[in-house]
Amino acid sequence: MTRANANAVRWGALAVGVVLFVAALYYINITLAVESIRRLGIALPLAIAASGLWHLARTWAWAWCFPQPRRVSFLHLARVRLAAEVFSYLTLRGIAGEPLKVVLLNDRVDAREATAAVALERLAYMVGTAFIVGIGSVVAMMALPLTPVWFRVFRAFAIATGVIALLTIVIISGRGSYVQAGLTAWDRRFGTSIASGRVSRFISAVERQMLDLVRGNPARLAVLLTATVVSYALMALEAWLILTASGTPVSIIGAVAVETFSRVASFASAFIPANLGALEASSLAAVAAVGIAGGGAALALARRIRGLFWAGVGLAIYPRAARPAWLSPGAVPSPQPSGGRTVLYLMRDPRVRVSPHVRLAGLPLSERILRAAFKANVGRVIVWVGPSADAASPGAQTQEDRAFERMAAQFGERVLLARTS
């Protein structure tokens, strides 16, 4: 993706998010919201705090989905994730915000790594949540006085999660990849060349990276599972706080059952912008499912307020693109904080006509040199970018030069770009 396209997506998403946020506020009954806040008291800020911890838990899981050592700070990941989740919350939940995360990380992380990390975290969260929904459904059937209809509903949840668990075990315990093999078999069967296409190669590379990240790494699997369990517990705690504060007595098991039904309803209503109407209906149905009289309206309104609160925070901290670190003429670079050697990379030679950005096995040669240097534990790389990137002749700067600068920005001050000798 070119810089112009990335910026268009970045700022276009922000504009759409602001418009939808204002539209969501317009449809909120302010008088009812203020009265509910007054009635819930301290329970509402505690519920908002629990949802904040939920965001941190999800960011923790996402951070573990990147190749280690990670080049992006946890705080920046949290900022990117919250900003993208705002767009997802206000449009198509769990769908629209995921590509935006890749775009917001475009100046720091390779697109394949970012896509694999986003996809792995999302799939791990969905599969982990399905496991917990299955367990919660079994507990609800055993411990709560469900009506025959709701008993069959929770039984269906348990059966579906059992199938998902079986498929997940097969994929994780396997050895090969699946997308590339399926496309290759399709090409052999119908005489096409889909598997060799650019999009197919990108998808296959992302799949291989995801499988490499999750297979043979028990620590990563443990973190993803733990983060999912913690996230689920925090949302059940939120339901318990709101229902108790609204005068509706509910047990911990009842709160888990409410969250179980709400989570399934949330997945089913992902196509509804901001979950308008679906959130209220699912909250009322979840409370009715566990046999609690009342409390559904307070839960729906509190979760609506919580969602709008974090939407406002996400729009306020919307991240900007990182800028490459340039070495000013005559300046002396400060010592590398993390130690290690400093390498001078002369990217251009007037006698060499081959571009330093020529692709080698899919990656520009210039990017491969930087990554190889850091893989060899080099502390810092000073890159003489040559006259083609000179500020006095911006027309000479190519698209490949600008892409290299964006890529270099992801390393922070570990890469310094110099225009002059």
C-alpha cells in the first residue's frame, strides 16, 4: 500500500468514525442516561474500569501474536487497537477494524507480520470465547432453572463449541498449511493459476506465519488462552456489577450465563453498526434466559454508555504515522542506548545502476539488509540514502524510496537516515 493510500484510509476511517460517533450520541436518550448513571452510582465507573482492563488483556494477547522480539511498544499497540476498535464498534464489529490495525501499523511493521498478528489474535479470541461459551452453557444447564426453550438454546451452544474445539485441535496439531494446498488442488483440478496470484501468495504467507507462530510455542498458546479467559471474566464481572447495582440480585453463575448469551448475540449481530438495537435486545433476552426479573434495560444502557466512552477515548488518541529518524548535516548520533555495533549502510553507489530496492525473494534488498543487520545483533544502522532522496530535489524521490523510509521508521532511532556525506 502506497503512503497516499495508507493516509487516505487512515484519515478516512477517522472521519467516518467521528461522524458515526456523533450519530450514535444523537440517538441516545440523554435524560435516561443521566438518570441511570445517577442510579447505578459507583457501579458504572467500576464497569468502565473492568472494560478498560478487558482492552489491556486483548492488547496483551495481540502483543504475543507478533514475532519476538517485538518491535512495537505495548502502549502503541494499545493505542492502535483502541482506535481501530472504535471504527469496528461504530461500523461492522470484528470486521471493519481489523484491516485498519494493519494500516495504522503500516509505518512500523511489515504488512504480512501485522496481518498475521491481527488474524491470529482475532481467531484465538473467537475460538477461545467459543470454548468458554461451551463451558458456560454446560454450567448454565446444570446449575440454573432454565425453561425447556433456553435449555435447548444453551445445549446448541455447547454442541457447536465442541465441533469448533475438535477442528482447532486438528489444525494446531497438524504440520502443513491449508490455504495454499487447497488453492493448488483447485488449480490442478480446473486448470487455473489462482495459487500463483499475488493475493493468493500474500494470504498463504500470512497463513504460514500464523501457523508458525502458534505451533510449537506453548507459552504463546497459554497467553492467548489466559487473555481470553480474563477478558470473559471481566465482562461477566461487568454484568454482575450493573445488575447488582440496579437492584437485580444475580449469582456469579447467573452473570456468566448472561455474558455467555450476550457474547453469542454479539457475534450474530456483528453486521449492525454500533450494535444499535441488537445490544438492547440481547441484554433483555440474556437476563430473561437466566430467569432474572428486570435489570436488562440497565445492563443495556450501561454497556451502551461504556461503548461510547471508549469510542470517544479511541478517537481522541487516534495514532499518527511514525516519521523516519533523519541525521542532520554535521550532527553526531547519540550512543545507542541498547549497546551493540553501529553499521554504516551506503545504500547507493553512482557506479551501480541496480536499484537498492530491487526485490529479492519478495522483499526489497534494502529492507533485507536492515533486517539481516538487526538479526545479527547490530545496535544501530546509519543509512546514507543518496541524492535521490535529497530534499532539494523531491521529484527525484521514487515510490520505492518513500516505502523504504516508512519501513525504516518502524525501527525508531535504531535506523538513522542521512542525506549528505
